[in-house]
Amino acid sequence: MMRFAIVAFIALIAAPSALAADVRPSQAACDSSKIGARDLADCLRVNSDHYERDLVAAAEAAAKNIDSRAGVLNAQKARWKRSLNDAQTQWLSWRDAECQDVAPFEAGMSAKGGDPRLACIIDRDAERIADLKARYP
């Protein structure tokens, strides 16, 4: 019985942190429960621009990381950077299709969460930024 109580207590303590991990970047940046519709729209626009700039910076940092790799020939670095650039272009096309065409359907007719396209862009960009930073520290 004591073991059950300890497990239940740990689960209760861990629950808020697990719940916090479920908050998407767009929700963390622009909480629709705390701001009105007009402010929410502005917040999503500003944050989507911010994440877009951060994504460009992360891609540029990845290219610089490739340039700094020792033991890799310059021709290999150039090809690697071209391949990464091509992958980034394809990823952006996927993100745009996902956010422009799919996200509005997933959000339904409710505007409570703001523009689902902008929220999607923020969320996808945050994921890509984290991915690039992890792969090219």
C-alpha cells in the first residue's frame, strides 16, 4: 500500500511538468485564454515573424557549423551545404502546405485559438529550429 501511495504522489508531482510539456510554442507565446482576439492575432503575427527570423538564423548557423568541420574537404562541405539548403527548401514547402492547407481543417471553425496557420508556422518552425540546433551545435 505504501508503494502505491509513493507512486501516486510521484505521478501527481510529475503531472504538471508533463502537462507543461504539452504546451505548443504558439500557445506559450500567445495564450488565447489571457488575451483578446485582436491581441491574439497581433501576437501570432509578431511571433511567426520572430520564429521565421530564428529559423533563418539557425539554418545560417548550420552552414557555418559545416564550414568549421575539420577533416572535411572544401568540396564536400560545399556539397553538404547545398544538400542542407535543398532539404531546408523542401522542408519549408512541406511546412507551408501543412500550415496553409491542413492546419485550418484541424482547427475547425473555432477562432478561439487565433489563426491556425500562424500557430502552425510557429510550432513547426520551433521544431525545426530545435532540430537544426541539435544537429549543428
